[in-house]
Amino acid sequence: MTLDQSAISLEGRVALVTGAARGIGKAVAETFAVFGADVALCDRDAQGLAGTVREIEALGRRAFSECLDVREGAAVRAFVEGLAAETGRIDILVNNAGGGFWAEFMELSENGQEALIRENFTSVTHFVRAVVPFVPERGGSIINLSSIEAQRAAPGFAVYAAMKAAVENLSRSLALELGSRRIRVNAIAPDAVPTPGISELGDQLPKTPLACAASADDVAGAALYLASDLSRFVTGTTLPVDGGLQAAGGWRPKPDGGFEL
């Protein structure tokens, strides 16, 4: 295959993005529309979801939306089956919905733990099981949002990080199980990306070796690559979008240049 501009086009494809009312999910959905996809969206935030729909329709693409809780399997199946009945197929799935909260492990209640598991891991399994039967024979792409916390200790976020690690491992296993169907499965691990979900961190966002500020669009760019034919031979991997934090390990940039531990 000789690469040209068509390799990055999503023209004629249907993408489903979860948690698309704001932040990374919104940026991914709108980027996919810019590059030609019709986009299905879901979120619990009805007002934010409506705003994303308006942006997609303003770009001349079709938008399908549903206000739902991604933790509820029956609601997920109904949404996906309704979408497939209208579009005939689903080419791209982005499991973006998720979230966490700070709590020391010994203080985390059983209900709190169950909520973290269902929102960050079980929701991914719901959507994969629901979507795969509607991926066309030519194949498709599943993109799961992880975090670099999956690869390091995360005090105060132990269960959240464990679920993100589980998502990465699930992505690798599914890459093998679904490879014969030409379905690629990859993960994106962001960090230091300001979104409404972590706005309370403010200036506490880590300083990255790459001396520039991040945005949700940086993650959307990675998702576009993994959704398009540019990554047609990429599966079972996790792409960090973190300004070099994972590579840095414990090293931190100093204000006057250089690094320190």
C-alpha cells in the first residue's frame, strides 16, 4: 500500500465514542467527524452530549446520541443494536468513558470499589461484546483509553490504576482473539492532559520533559491514527500520550533546565 492522504480519512465509516460530552471524548468525536466519520456518542451528561452533537452536525456529519450509563449492560446493548440497525455497521469503537476519585485503599468502601471497577473496566467489556458483531468483514478498530497510572504505583488511586492496567491487558488479549476478524485493538495512555474531569488538580498537573502544554486534541490525534488506515498493521499495543512522563520514570524537569530525581 502506498500511503497518501486517503490513509487518514475516515470517510464512510461509523465511529462510536463513549463519554463524549466533554474532555477527551468530545475531542475524539469531533476530530473523527472532521476526518469524515459519522459519529455515535453516549454519556450521562445530556446537556454536554447535545453540545457535541451540534458540533458534529455543524461539520456536516451524522451524529447519533444516547444519554446512558455505560456501566449498565442492557442499556449498552440496546444503544449499540439501535445504532447498527440504522447504520448497518460500526467500524470504530473508542472506550473513553471512565473516571476515578482519590481515596486511600483501606478507606475505600465496597460500593466505591465496585463503582470504579464497573466504570473503568466492566463498561469496556460491555461495549466490546456489543459492538464486535457489527464490525464489517473488512475489519475495524477498537481503542481503549487507559492511563500511564496503569504502569506505575498510584497511591490514592489504587483500584482506578488497577482497572486501567486490566484494560491494557484486555486490549492485548483481544488483539489476538479478534485479529482473524481484522479488528485491531489498541490502548491510549494519556497523562498531564487537562480535562474537566481533573480540573481540580490545576497547577498540580505534572511537568513533562516535552516543554509544551497538552490538550485533549493531542489524545484525539493519537485516536485518529489508531482509527485510520495509517495504523492498519498496529494492534495489541498501548500508545502513551504523556509528554514523555513514562519515559522519564522518576526524573523531573528542573525550572532552570536539566532533570532531578
